[in-house]
Amino acid sequence: MDRTSLFHGSLVTTSRILYTPSAFARTSLIHLQETGFLEARKPHKSRRENLASCLFFQVLSGHGTLEYMGETFPLITGDCAFLDCRRPYSHCTSDELWQLKWAHFYGPNMNSIYEKYAERGGRPCFHPSDPSPYGRILDELYETASSEDHVRDMRIFEKLASLLTLLMEQSWNPENRRRITAKKQNLQNVKEYLDRHYMDRINLDDLAEKFYINKFYLARIFKEQFGVSINNYLLQIRITHAKQLLRFTDQTVEAIGRECGVEDANYFSRMFRKVEGISPGEFRRMW
């Protein structure tokens, strides 16, 4: 665990805990990655993408905007946002600067949980009638992460599960539910298969045979539904997982490449640099 104040300067003051969960928590639980408080001192914009993480934040004061999934959402005091950070997102202040509380977290089932949230009509941002339970959970996460509790990971899991329960309750908006056709549901199964088996050798022919879909149809409809080709989606998953391992473990670059389904260490490094613009070692030193 690293408790620190980062980005302290002319734009932003941030007090956050960069949390390192146990190996058990990383593989078996919904676990915390970081949590904290942000205060903008001048207008600024933050942009991220391809993170193996979900982000929840609450606007404590001020105004701003969120850009996510091709939409722009205005944010005001009391608003909450719940995002899948594998997808590009950015948020920025207006002239009336803001304060935020946030938590980044992830887990073995978070992709499916977020999909269910969206299917139920959940929006990337919303204004709860009572924001206090959300703020209270964020405060408890910060307090627990900074404690010396010997079952800290389990208590964090309990609090994140409470947060997700609140979000699922909030998400039930039948009028906003996505109308998923049988074809799209099939391709959702393909996407979930890639999420689980990205470390394996996967090609289009085998994928089409496994799901009884013509490979040309599969390639075309997958890109239409998810906005990215199968190969590029697989690359995103592998790089996202590699970034998580580089950040939260001390495994070698070669071992991380193998765990992400790339046996050749040199090819893995080239692939990583092509996507991120820096080498795996340079990315690790950033954190």
C-alpha cells in the first residue's frame, strides 16, 4: 500500500491510496486498486483508456463534463459516475472547479458485472436522490485501505460489494435497457470467451467453429457490435492484463508476456510499445 499525495501542483491536489491487494484478492475477489480525494485548483482534463479497472467517482462540489462511449455528460455536485476503464474516457472541470472522491477497483467477474449494470439500464453517470450512501462507502474504503486490519482485503471486498449492490439498485431503468438481439447475445458470449481465454492461442477459424458462426460473419458483426476487430480486442485484453501485472506484481517482463499469451518476449515488448508508445519496463517505472 502506498499512501501519498500525487499530482500536487498548480492544477490538482490529490490525496490517494495506491493499494496493493494480496495475490488471493487479485485472483479471487473484487479488489481495490486505488482510492482518494481530488480537488481541482485550476481547470484541467484527465484522460485514460485500456485500464483493467472500473472507476466510481462522486462529485462533491463544482461542475464538469464526462466523455465516455461517444457521449458527453454534464456533471454537477452530487452526480456519480461508474465506468469500465477498458474503454476511453475523460473528464474535465468547468470554470467552477470541482472536488471528487473516487475508487478504482477490479476483479475476476467485473466485466460481466458491468455488462449487467448496462443491460439493466445503468448509465455512466447519474444523480442519486440520496448521495450519502455512496460517499460513506468511499470514506470507508479509504479508511480500511489505510488500516492495518489483518482481514483488510475481505473488508474491502465487502464494501465494494455494497457499492455494486447500490449501483445495481440504481441501474434498474427499464426504459433505458438495451434491446439485445439473439445475434448480439451470441457475440456477447464470444466476447466473454475472449475475456476468459486471452492467454490461449486463438484464431478466427477456431472461434467460428466453436460458436457455430461463419467466420466472415463473425468478424463483421463483432466489429459492428463492439467497435473493434476480434484481433484488436484480443490485443487490448492482453495489453490491459499486462499493464495490471506490470503495475501490481514483480513478475519479469518475459513471465508477464507468457501469462498474456505471448511466448516470445521480444514480440511482446514490440507489441506493448506499439500500443502504449513505451516499453513494458518504462511503463512499470511510471508507477
